[in-house]
Amino acid sequence: MQLSHPDIDPTEAFECVFREIKHHEGTGRKNFVVRVPVDMVEYLFSGIARKSGLSNVKLETLLTELGVYGFTEADGRILRRYLSGHSRMAWETFQRLLFWALARQWISDWVFRDLLMRAHLREAAQLTARKILNRLKRQVSVPSLTQEQIAERFIEVYSLREREREQALLSRLRVDSEAREIARSLGLEVSD
């Protein structure tokens, strides 16, 4: 079965998965964690801090006051733990923060697109790597997966996550009038 995706080069897909497997091996953890890498969290929050002029403590307080998911304490520790790597941010939280920062014009359009695309690629690579490693744990003999097979699995996972995000967006547009208005203002076709 030959899969293709217009945004993904199979060699890049293989390298993304391989990099995630190597990173996991370096952690020494038994279970594979599917979370946002610290470098991406740092990149996002350094851009927000630069454009907003807020300190990390003030930014965390604002996120807490607004009820942004994942920020429940107003003591400035959650953001510090995310930035230090002591806590790992969920991909959905990261993506919500991207949209939140873009809406406040605290990151540029190109930074938003860059981080969103990297988030989608890294999440799919992590999910693929976890699936491969879990499969290897259950087998007696070591299977030899080719670069093409790994790229195919990555593209399957990436495409599945794209469909899931689209379904979530459509569900949100059905029940959230504010989201429908935003979609209309962007020129997107929305049915009531």
C-alpha cells in the first residue's frame, strides 16, 4: 500500500519518527510519552513574552485568570515547570495556546504557521514511534521495518490526526456561535 500526503516527504517522515525513537531511548523511560517537546514550548513562550512584554509570572497569572486549560494555579509554577521540562504539555493544550497567542497578536502569522505545522508533524511522529515501539515489545523476534514502511505508518497517523482535528472543528462550529462568527469573518463556509 503506497500512501502519500501533499505536505509530507517520506524521507522527512522517516527522519521525524527515527528522531523521536532516539529521543525516547535517551530518556531512559519505559513508556513512550506523547507530549510537546520543551524546545517548542520555549519557542512559543519566548515569542509571547517578547511581543506582549509580560514576565512569565504575569503571563501565567493571565492564563490562569482566563481559564486557559492546563493553567490552574496562579503561583507561576506551571509555566516554569513546562519551560524547565519538569512537566510536559499536552499537544491539545499547546495548540490552544497557539490560537490564543495569535488572537492576541502575540505571535506573528508565520510563527503561528511554523509552530502549528511542527506540532502536527512532531505529534504524528511521536504517535508513530510509540506504536512501533509498543509493537516491538510484544514480538519475540525483531521485525525489520523499512524506511518506506515507517513513512507509510507516519502518514497514516498524520492523516488520521488531521481528520480528527477537522471533526473536532466541525463539532465546535455546530455548538459554538462565537467560533462560527470567527469562521465566517475568515471567509470560511459555515452551515448553521
